[in-house]
Amino acid sequence: MAAASWYHRDISRVVAEDLLAKAGRDGCFLVRDSESISGAYALCLLFQQHVYTYRILPDDEGLLSVQTIQGIQAKRFRSLPELISAYQQPNNGLVTPLLYPVHRPQEVADEDSDREDGRGSHAGSVVPTGGTGGGTGLGAPPGRPHISQQLQLRLQEQVHSSPASDFMGFMAEYLTQHLQLDLDALRSGHPQLRHLSAALVTACRALHSEIDFTLTGLETLARVFDPPVSPCSPAREQGLLASNPDLELLLSKISAVNHLLSSLEKKVLRSLQDTVSRHNLALPSPAAPPPATKALAVQRFEVKAGKSQRAALTVDVESGTVTVTKRGSGSPEEIIPQDKILQLIKYQSVQSKVRLVYDRDAQRSLSKDFIFPDARKREAFCQLLQLMKIQHSNLDEPDLISVYVGTWNMGSTPPPRSLASWLTSRGLGRTWDETTACIPHDIYVIGTQENSLGDREWVEFLRASLKTLMAIDYRVVALQCLWSIKMVVLVKPEHERRVSHVHTSSVKTGIANTLGNKGAVGVSFLFNGTSFGFVNCHLASGSEKTHRRNQNYSDILRSLALGDKRLSAFDLTLRFTHLFWFGDLNYRLDMDVQDVLTHVAKKEFDVLLAVDQLSLEREKNKVFLRFSEGDISFPPTYRYERGSRDTYMWQKFKTTGMRINVPSWCDRILWKSHPETHLVCSSYGCTDDIVTSDHSPVFATFEVGVTSQFVPPCPAAPGSTPESLACIEWESIEVIVKTASRSKCYIEFHSYCLEEAQRSGENTSQSCDVPGFLRMGWSAKQLPVLNPILPDLEYLRDQHLLLSIKGVESCESYGECCIAMRSMIGSMAQQFETFLFHRGEETGSMRGWMKVRVPKDRRSTRERLYEWISLEEEEDAPAMDSPTCPKLPLGLPAGARPRAPSPGDTEPCPAVPRRSRPRSLPEAASSYTNPAYFIFEGLP
């Protein structure tokens, strides 16, 4: 039975509505998988420019029925085609009969330019026959998949963790394209399987040169310990003269390698034993272990103090002091203890300038401006002061940690002996200064692609490398692998107890989404009270595969199972306080290769970034919505000549002809954080001395604010009662979503500060004045009052609320968002405004009024370690020579403004200037892709 064209598998609700809108005829329909219930389906039907969605549910016997209101007997069907056929007749309870099926877009089989992916067409959509999700292949008897599909499934099972991605690509191509030809030949009495033989010869072609290289080396080594030439050599040399190597020659080479390997170890051992006994030599003792701790040396910086005065700043992290010495003076002018330093202000207009604010005495504070030789030296000074503050703080749990993220396509070759430049963020781009390069990070997350090393071997190599560099024995939090895509997460030993709720997952996006030569691995965990997510991916290659890469991203976003299971219905990018996404994304530069080389030589990277596919797709809101990336100030990391970083090997000769691989920034690191959290990218670059692969390793480091799982107890105020609870109150919520549906909706509220999820009532107002958009509103009566599990301000200011707009009938999400509670705390309602997301797409907007009430006896708080460093926009800021005022809370709300006091308000808050749009969002002029925002503003 052929696959029905109206079944679209797991497309999203938004995509389904777009397809129906393009069809534009009453009675158009399609079927997709349900987003809310596993094993169920959604029947989408267009009538009078609105989409009606009916759930198709399986029962215990696997029979299917359209969901009906209570009390009405549902008709049951054995298969989905049978159900659709019945509802094509009138008077069956739908708004209109099913008249015009909307067909699936045709998926064209394409060949991956690097011969790693995409060799066969995607598997066609299979029509489920019942609630069990069974299927029928194209042209196969009912209930029995085609033999090629059976073999593909076996291949997938056998190679689940195999790193041989190229070879499996050849085999998958044979199963999808040539197996049938061998079957036909076999039926005709020709058992030679010519196409299988040709596929094996092609797949093993590269193995000849590898074996020749290996065999030559083994024979040379064998002659060192055994003068006679290996008996296999003449036969091998004779075989190499053949112009067309075949499988027999390959087998003879493999036999020679097997013979040498099996005898070489015994031969070398016997030779060494004879040498030791003959000359009475002592074997070398094991190397001494590295020192337990590397003390950080005192660092000295040459600076300008004021306008022209030369001076030196000496930072002693261990003793916790900063010393200011004027040039030419033998004695220090001033020694400033770390506990006297109040604030460090970094100028943005002058990247090498910093202002130090400190207590001179109990009555006043002073400020001094210093200009460093360059921005890197200033950053090194700030990092050392930050480290000094952390080491001398009396906190039981950290406020601030450093996170290292690295990505490298290893090109299926072993790494060099040293990865020092990569692991210490040295090379090209925004890199760490040599004075701070060896400061150890709290967390290392290292992602690789085309990594041919064994899993355990790679982990131990990384740990040994870090131990050599940092003298710290890092602990393994997680290792997740998919074929040759690997991710390792390491933490300092003292943080091991702070890491919990570790989850791992992987998604295949290779041929027909069944092979793992392309795809992603993910790791998530809690560090105390802060959630982290990490995704390392290898997307489709080839300059012309932009759409394929976008689809890979969507598939990973939808299928990667990470984080709290209670948040599985939320967009992956909203489930974590901080989400890092990195890997060989494979996006290329759309420019002639010679022009690219010219701009690279002149370091004109801005010109190249204007034609960078990833940047262009992000501007179109196709991928990585609301993600951030550091400034790229390093050359393209792909495709170098192996063994050098001076030349790009942009020509690639293949059996199908010459391919051009334009030098590109394939290897990237991006991140997305909850609003009003602290994350600063302190470096982003690539190495220039690791040359074993055609990709350069890329690194990024981050300063991340973290929260505690527990709040230190504060003494109860006189007269306090157990009823002194914090509460979250809503005055109104207004939502606009992109949909052709008229369904009533409710809102789900999730947060780590709530014991369980809460939900609102149905929306009280609804309109669809603009085609394709639904406007809904909730008043205070329909919105629940939420009670956090802890009432302390210190705890609540770090919490976030996740909201999901769900249809009453389908329980499917129309969009999700995140709201920071920090700016909502107070006795007066604050306005919030944010975008809605679903499956990586922007689906609408939300705004409303809310407030978070905190009991009077629970309002104590403290300054975080990362709040004493700030940025200054204007260079001519007034000097601080008087006692400093308390700083404002970090980060204003997204579009927040205080509401006018209402009766009963007893504690007015200071006015906060209202911004017309959230600071983290683009201005309206660049937000043309989100029409929902303009509807809020009353624009056409």
C-alpha cells in the first residue's frame, strides 16, 4: 500500500496551518502527529479561513477514533486511511467533509558534497495502520516492510555507536539505491552481486593507501628488531603494481598487517628483554606526578594613571591586595586590600580603560582611572581581581563560575600530543592574556566531531591534558557519543557534589534521519540551583545545503530529550537557565573563493560575515532565534591544508568531479540565557598551532552567575506569622498567536519555585481581526495566584516563570515564554512583554501586568560577586570621590514599567524609566518577521 500523501508525520502545528492556508479551499485537510499525546494524531481541516483541529486517539485495542464530546459514541477504525475515507462523507460531525488532501512536499534525494551524508532519499512518510504506530512501506505487502527497509533498520542497530560514518554512508547508499538491482539479478540466476562488490571496492578505496602507509611502517619497525625482510613484502610490492586494486589485493594487505601485528609485540618484547639482561640496564621510573596546586604568580601591569602619569599595578591574588606604584618610585603609593574594593567599571568607549572605586577610609570612597596597553591586559587585570574576590569570599556556595566550551572537527585523525593552546584559549581572535591563560575553569565542556578515538581513551586524554596544565584532577560529569560525535563534561573536584540531575541524549540527522554520521549529542544538569544545557552537533555539509542544515537544527531542537521531564513540552531553548549550542554547524560563505581568500588575507572579516550563511539565516529568524554569539575576529576555521595553517585546501577532487569548499566559519559556539541572568563571554577564538585536521579547534569562555539551591535562614521579624508567604499575582495577560484556529486556550505556569504546575481558566476575550492571528485576553479572575515554595527575596530574585499557551481541545502549545521574577518584585504591578516560541519558531507575543509580593521579614539580600563589575557607556562619567550610592538591581525588566499606585498600596517603588521595547530584543524596524508585535502597537 502506498504512503498516503495527506499524512505529514511530525510537522508542527504552525507548518500544518501554513500548508492549509496555501491550499486555501474549504475542505482541505492533512493529518500530523499529535504534539501533546504520544501515539495520537491531529486531523487539521480548513473551513472559512480557519483551521479546525481534531484529535485522533487510539484505544486499548489499537483502534482509532476522532475525539468527541462526552456522551457521544465515537466511531472506531482499524487504520488511519479507513478513518479518513469515512470522514470524506458528509454528516459525520466535522465542520465540513474531508474533500481535498494537502500533499506532502516532495523531498528530493541529494548527495552530500563531502560524501558523508544525504546519499539516498529520505524515507517516505508511512501511514500508521492503527494506534500502535505500525507502518506499511512503499510497494510492500501490508504489515511487512520492504527488505531494503528491514536491512536499513538492521544497519542502524548494528552501527549505533560506530565511528565509521563514511563507510556506513556507502552501505546505506547501497541499501537504498542498488540492493534492488542485485535482487533482480539474483532472481535472474546471476549470484555475483556486482553492485555490492562495487560498493565495497569504492568504500574501501581509501583503505588501500592507509594500509600501504601502515604496512610500510610496520615492516620498517620489524626490520629494526629482526634484520630479515618480512616474507610478505615481495607479494605486497608486486600487488601494488596493479593499476586497479580490488578486494583480493586488499585482503592480502590485511593479512600482512594481521601477521605483522600479531608477531611484532612479542618480537619487540623479546628484543628489549635481551638488551636489558645483556647490558644490566635499569628500567626508567614512572614520571613524578604534577604538583598538587599551582600557586598563581603575582602579576604586574604597566598602566597610565590619570592623563599622563605612568604607574604599575601589582595584583597578588593569594594575599588579596592590589598595589599602585608610580613610575620611578621605589615604594608603593598605595596598597588596596580586596575587601576595600567597591566597584570596577570597564569603559566601553575606551576598551583599555578601567575605573577602580575603593574605600580610602570609613568616611569616603575614591576612584582612580587606569589605561592599560591594550584591551587584553585590561581584561586580564579584571579577571585577576574577580578571582581574588572569589578566593577571599566567605561564601559556602559560589555566586560565579567560569565555563569553557570547545568544539573541534578532528577530521578522523588522532590529536596531537598537546592541546594546550586549545584548552587555555590561546591563538587567534579574542583570546586570554598570557597572565591569565592558565587559570583553571570550573567546568570544561568539550565537543568533537569526526573523532576516531575510543570513548574512554578520549576522556582520559583530556583529563591528563588538564592535569598537566592546571594540576587539577577533573571529574567526569558526563560523556555522550553518537558515532564520531562526542561531548565530555568535566568539573573541578570541589564542584562534583554541586552537580545533579544529569541527563544525556542524542539525535541522528544523517540519511533519512537514521544514521548518526550527522546529528547531535546533548548533556544537561543542575549546578546548585542553575540549569545548564549543552548541545554539540554536526550538521549537513556542502555550500548548497543551507535548507538541509536548517532542518537538521529543527530536528535536533524537537527531538533532543534533555532537562526536567516536566518541561518536555517547552521549547528546548527555554528549559535551561543557560543553553550552549556548538559544533561543526557547516554553514558556509556565499562568495567566490578567490574573493574570500583576498578578504581573509586582509583580515576583512566583517565583509565575509555579511555573506555568512548562519548570520543570514539567523537574521531571517530561520534558526537560533534569540541566541547570542561572540564577535568573530579570527579567520575561517575550515578548510585548511592538514599540517599547516598557512594555506586553505579549497579544492577537493572526487569521483564525481572537483568540488570547491569555500573557506568558512563552520565551527561555532552560540548560547541563549534566561532574561536578567549574568553571563559574559570572555573569549572567542581558534588555535593556530593544532594542524592535524582541516578544521581549527574553536574555544569560548564564559563568566556565569549561579544560584544556590538553598537560602541561608534569616531571623524572623517580631510579629511575623507562618502565613507570611510570598505570592505572585496577575492583573491581566494579553496574547497574540500566529494561528488560523479559533480554539479557546489556557495558560500553564511552570517554575522551580513552584511545587507543581498551575493553570489558568479559559481566555475571557478573543478576536481574530487580522487573518492568521488570534488575539486572546485573561483577566485577574481567570489567572491563579501562585505561592513560591520559599518566600525569601534572596531566592525569588533568581527565579523564572515559564508560561505555555495551550488549546483547550487539543492541549497543544501555541507558544511558550520565560519571565524573570527579579524585576516583578514589589508592591505595585509591573508590565512585562515578551515573545512566544514553539519548536524554534517565533509564534506570537505576550504582555501583561504582574507583581511578586515578598513578606517584610524576608527582604534581606546581598550583592553578588559579579555585581561589583559594571560597564560604562560614556567615557566622561563623573569621578567618584564621595561615598557610593547603592547600585540598582542588575538588569531592568523586559519592557518593564511601574504601574500607578492603586488604593491599598503602602510601599511605593521608585520610578523606573520605561523602554518601548525589551532591551534584549531588536527594534521594531528589524522585527518585520513578527507581525504579532505590530498588532500590539495597533499597526496594520
